[in-house]
Amino acid sequence: MHIESPKKKVAKSNKEVFDFLSDIKNFETLMPDNIDKFEVLDENTFKFALKGMPEIVLRLKEQHPHEKVILGAASDKLPFTLTADITRLGENDSEVGLSFEGEFNAMMAMMIKTPITNFIGTLSNNMDKIGQ
């Protein structure tokens, strides 16, 4: 299953966006209002829960300086990645596109497609909060 958010223009340099997204504790800033729990487990891992949803543990998997940050599921039971692609637009402007990639059976995919789409849409919209 592949889901992409619309690209979001951010009034920050690609380095500032990359540095923000590389520090996993900053993801709390981007979370939706209906977050039930957010907990940093270590410097590369956090867990969160949205109301009515199971807890999800994300781990920082890859970083490509100033261009890409990849988070992945800490568990192999539901393997997926959440990738932030960062494009430099100017000195103090960049664009961020989020994409979700996971392999799920048809029933699971049907159940999670809408919540995941809404979730990455909210993360994308909240990119305005970077550096505030």
C-alpha cells in the first residue's frame, strides 16, 4: 500500500527541516490533536497512539542529509515506512512530501487506509510548526 501527502511548502531551509525531522522528539509537534500518547523511547525511537487506535512504535531508519528522513515500524509484524522527502526551493524555503509504504493483506489495508491517509495529511499540514 502506498499513500502520499500533498507536498507542503515550508518557510524553512531544507537543512532546518531535515534537522527538525531527524530529532524524533519533534514529531510530537506534528501529531494530530487526537493524540492519546506520545513517548520517546530512545534517541531513535518513539511510540504514539491516537484515540481509538493501537500504539505504533516508529524508529528512525535512514537519513540522507537535507533530503530525506525515513522512519519505519519497530515491529516486523506490520512492516511499513514513513518517508519525508525534502526539496530545497530557496535559501529559506523548502518543500516536504510524506509517503507511507507498507505491505498489508487486503482486509488490513482496507481498514487502515483512511486513518493513515488522514494521519500523514495532518503531519504534512503541521509542517508549518517547524521551528516555532
